[in-house]
Amino acid sequence: MADIKYYDVLLKPVITEKSMEMMGEKKYTFLVHPDANKIQIREAVEKMFEGAKVKKVNTMNCHGKKKRRGYIVGTTSATKKAIVTLTPESKDIEFFEGI
């Protein structure tokens, strides 16, 4: 397994209607490094966002879809998503405040 630093774990936030609704329940969705585990994701969120205390991390592997362009068939990149649940007393993540 590769040595992944905490600043390489979180790639970008997922901004959809469903993820915006879950923010009211203190659940935040991120695209993460495919080799990152739940412990590394927890550390990354707590180090990158000050005052955030992680209660639970759910991860899901999203396989690439088949696409074709004429005769050639290929797949899109596989991704990994993480839904991070914060404790009730932790501060919200300010990154999502203006959205």
C-alpha cells in the first residue's frame, strides 16, 4: 500500500442536491483517494478542517461506466466517495458555507 499523506486523501467535495440536504444532518461527501481507508479519511478531515470531530465514515467504490465512441469501447475512471458524519458538538466545515 502506498504511503498517502493526509493532504492527498481528500480530492474534492461532491456538490449535489442530495449531498446539500445531508449537510443539515452534519454529513459531508467527498471524493477521496482510491487507496485511502476510513482511518486515513477521518484523520484528513480532522486535520484539514479545524474544530471538526468525525463520528463515522462511510465509503463506497464507484466503478467506471462503459462508454463507446464509434467502434472503440472503454470505461471512465473509477472513483471512491466518502460520507463523513460529524459529532453534534463539532463545528461545521466552513468550506461548504457559501454554497
